Amino acid sequence: MVSNRSIWLRPGRGIKTLLLGFFPLIMLLALVLHGTEQGSLADPTAPPTVAPTSPPPVYREVGFNFGRGYIGDGWRLYFSEPDASAARESYEAGIEMALVEAIQQTRDRLDVAAFEMNSEPIVQAILDSHQRGVVVRIVTDDDHGLNDVDDEALRTLQTAGVPVVDDGRSGLMHNKFMILDGRAVWTGSWNYTVNGTYRNNNNILVLESERAAAAYQAEFDEMFERGEFGTRSTDDGAVTFSHAEGEVSIIFASEADEVTKLKAEIAGAARSIHIMTFVFSLEELAEAILLQAAQADLVVRGIFEKFNSTANWSQLPALHCAGAEIRQDGNRYTLHHKVIIIDENTVITGSFNFSNSAAKRNDENIVIIRNANIADLYLDEWARLWDSASELDPAEVHCD
């Protein structure tokens, strides 16, 4: 071993020897610095390392007065956010403006199934479309639509030359959907009214899909062109297809044995069932929920529209007394959702109240969408309403 002293004392060799001794360290330091700059310590010629990036957002959120929306790839979702303390004069620029914009962009055809309609922006957008040459057709209910003495909107459109067909029967044409250019469908619980937009809790699901549009087109045509309403329908009324990284089933009532299909969805629940409902009187659907809850140890929680929720036909007492967590909504006006969320992945929505009339007499549509991202947004709406809902009054609900 050569000491440090001997290196420094040998004339002409000290510095050279010192450099040779430190050369490996100098080279290693150069490689480290080069690797740091180039992104690789092992291979100085490797391309720069790209820092990992976050995945692109699944959807973007948009805001409205008294509402909010989400725009994803092939779908959109809107929720109204009523404020009972707000003055009627402030009812503007709500979620109906999203539909107005979509109607304004229609180029060829607009088919409308409307149980009720009195939203001035929507009516004006439909009229404008008709006047610029878009083929517009409307199907409605007789009593709540065309013959409603309090609302002139549909009669105004008819007078302007828009063809309007009503169901002319005691059952309800209860659909609320629009088909735009055969490429997109707007549907859900939302009536095209001031109350539906600004006072009631509603949801609107938009499917940007030719498959969805074709299914709704067949339903619309059987009503508008063939006058087939309710159980007189000659179509089977059900279709399933892949869409938006998930699966969509569309069911039309009352021709498609929809209760059996809903019970099949309930029977697949493994973790949870969350309910937001305007009406729930279908005993066999409540029994299916309780049976599955007992078999799979499910969490079952429900929010009911307060008005008539404890009537003798309501299934609120049956669910509550069997152990489900149930609250009554806190909206001074109306909780109008018809929604069941299963296992944080599947959403049942549409115009279909969980009632005997919907199942046996009315014209209704149901969308079952299996998509965790969409289900998560419906669960957010459920949680928001749950927080403002009230516990049941023991004096109103008696369990044996």
C-alpha cells in the first residue's frame, strides 16, 4: 500500500499519480451527472425519462343556476338543485339551457315525448328548430299535455305547425325523452317545466349513441305513427348494448315485463342498494329488495318523497320495518327521481315510477346503465339528498 505521503514526495509523479488514483471517481461522477440530465444512469444514450402523468379526467363538470352537469365520453348527466327559498323571478339559466343548446344544434329531426311542457326556453328552441326546417314531431299525454288548461305551450307549437299527437286514454303517456338527429337521446325523470327545472329534484341522462337513439325511435314511432300506447304496443320494448365503457339496457313499459327485469337486477346485488324515489308502491319489487338484502347481507338505504310516502299503498313502511334505512326528503317541493343504484356500479333511472300504474298502464322508459363513473355521480346526488332528508317520525310508521 502506498501512503499519501509517498505520493506527494515523489517529484514529477505526485500529481499524475493523484489524478490516476481519483480517475475512477471522476468518471463515476460524470456518469451520475450525465444520467441525471439524460434520465438514465445505466445507459447515457437513453432518451429522457418522461415524468408520469395523471390519467385524463373521465368527465368535466359544468354549472347552472339551480343545477349541475357532467360531460363524459358518449354521455352527459344533469341534476337539478332546487332552492325552496329562491324567488320565482330568479328561475333562469338552469339545466334546461343545456337542452336548449342541444336543440339549437339539431339539423334534421327532433322527436319529443313530453308528459308536460311549459319551459319557455325549451318551447322557443323547438319552435325555432321547426321554423329553420328541422322535422319536429311531438307525442304527449292528453290531460297533462295537450289538453292542460293551465299550459299553452304544446298548443302553441301545434298552432305553429308542429304535429302533436296525444295518447287519448286514461293511462299516462309519462315519457320525458327527446331524440336528436338520430344520434342522441335525452331522458330521465325531468319534465320540461318550470317546476321540473327549478323546484323538483330531477336527473337527466344523455346517451350519445345511435343504438340508443334507434331504440327510442322505435318506441316513438309506435306511438306517433301507429297510435300504440301502453299495453297496446306490438314491440318487445327492450334492448341491451355496450356503450361508454359499460353496458346499457333500455326497457319500455308497459309492454316489456319490466318488473321481472328490474327484479333480475336486484337479484344481482352483492353489496348495496340506494334508492331515490317519488313513488314506490310495487310490492313485488320491495319484496325482491328485502329478499336479496337478507341473502347477501346488503346495505339498503332509501330516500322517499315525503308526500304520501306513508300511505297504505307505499312500500316505505315495509322496507323500514324490515331494517332498511329510510328517510323522507327535505325538499319543500318534490323529490321526483326514480332511481335505484346497485353496488356502486349500476343505475336504474328513467321516467318509470316504481308503481303499479307505471308497470301496467302507462307509457314509460327505463335505462339501466352499468358504469361505475356514472353510478358514482348518482351516489353523490343520493348523499346530498340524504344529508338534507329527515328521519322517519315513529308516529307515522308503525311496525308490528
